Amino acid sequence: MNILVTGAAGYIGSVLVPELLKKGNEVTAVDSFMYGQTSLLDCCYNEKLKVIRGDARDRELISELLEDVEAIIPLACLTGAPLCDKDPVSARTTNLDAIKMLMELRSKEQRVIFPTTNSGYGIGQKGKFCDENTPLNPISLYGRLKSDAEKAILDAGNSITLRLATVFGASPRMRLDLLVNDFTYRAVYDRFIVLFEAHFKRNYIHIRDIARAFIHCMDNFEDMQGEPYNVGLSDCNISKRRLCEEIKKQVPEFHIVESEIGKDPDKRDYIVSNEKIEATGFKPEFNLQFGISELIKAYRIVKVNQYANI
């Protein structure tokens, strides 16, 4: 297929685009390269890749690029609550307005696979799994914008949305501000961490399983379209304390301290069911311990925290 990927040089896109090319797809990769990343350089040899330095909010550009594509993967996003709170105008125009524009410009025949976030569940009920029928209750601007964008895409039809768990793992456009990536970095270099509200739980997923999930949706689009799907590790609905203990298994010098005084600004606390996408035949391949091991190796290369979004 000929696929348009916006935000193609970001954390997810830098892993997904090479996989799409390996499958023989033609990829038009759009990115503003706002972080100065060089993450698609290793793909430039591939004649099926077209790289466009541009903004996903540029109506004229996107309209032109849509003329020859069969599928769209809109990854362009100001990702994470802190970044969206820092620049709410850019967050809205990128995370929601650009999506609505895309839905307006695309033809009904063009398929859309969109990544949103299971942070839209906000604060869950203790002991109760959030599934795709659970009402969304986002507690951040980022969560609200992604939830609204998901609704716009599903309402437009011929689409699938993926509610991603908290992502971890190494990427050519690395991010250190994600929970597993951040905690592992602290274990490797600081050897200690102070946890606030360490009992808060969430779900996790390796970045390469996210790429696999997109390809799974492409391969099974007719059967899956019109629905949202949680994507995470079903055996990894764990607390922040448990996450640190898993890291400590590989970094024994890691010292974990819990504070009863401070509060975590990220109030998300929920457990998630991934049974719906698993019923379609998708199963993650990379577990948490694999990801921690991978990150420890990656941090022998990445030594300065220069890869966060904020």
C-alpha cells in the first residue's frame, strides 16, 4: 500500500516506518523534525520512502499528499501531559484540529489507523479492568484532546484506533520522559528514585509491539474497522513500586524510596483489559524484562537526558 505517516520521525514513527517499508509498502513520511532528530536516515536508501519536511497542520501540504495514498497513520502529536500543558494552543492545533482537517480532506476510501492513549481512562475503579466500553474520563489536556480526536476518527468511518498503554523501549528518536524509560535511566545513572503515590497502577507496552499492532490492523482491517482497541501487556498492569522492583532485578544497586508527603502530578491510576485485540489474533512479543534489558544497553549510548519532549 501507499501510506501517509505524519510525525513519521518521532518515537513511534522511527520504529514503525522501517517495518512498513520491510513489508513492501510505499511510505510518505511527514515530520517537522522539531527535535532535530535524524531518526529516518537509515531508511533513506529505500526507494519506497519519500520524506517531506512539513507540518501536519499545513492544509495545502496535506491535501496534496493525500491524493496518492491508500492509508493514513497520523502520528504527529504533542505527546504527554506536561508538553500539552506547556503549550496548549499548539497541542490543540496539532492533536485535534489537524486530525479533524485530515478527516475532512481524505476520501472515504482511505483507511485510517490512529494511535490514541489509554490515559483517557483517567482514574479507574479499584480492581476493575478498563475495557473499550469503559467511559473515558481523561484528567489532562493531552488525554482530552486525544479522546476527542479518537471520536472524530471513528465517527468518520473506515478507521481503527489503538488505545496505547504507556510505551517503553529504545527508538532511534529516543524518549526518556516515559515511565519505564525514565525509571530505568534513573536506575542506571542515579541509582535511586523517590516515588510519590507508588501504588498507582497503569499498563505498559513495548514500542516494537506497537509497530506490530499497526501492521496487524492493516492486515486485518476489514474485520477490525470501526472500533477502538486497547494495546498493552495483559500481564503488566502494575504499580510504580512494582515497576521499580522489576528494574532492580537487573540493576541491584537501584535504591527505591517512597515519600508519603509529595503528590504525583500524573494522577492516572487504572488497570486495562487487552482481550479485545488479543481476540483478533494479536499477541505482544516483548515483555517488560526484555525492555528493561534493552534500555540498560541503550543507556550505554544515551548518557545525557537530551531526548525528552519537555
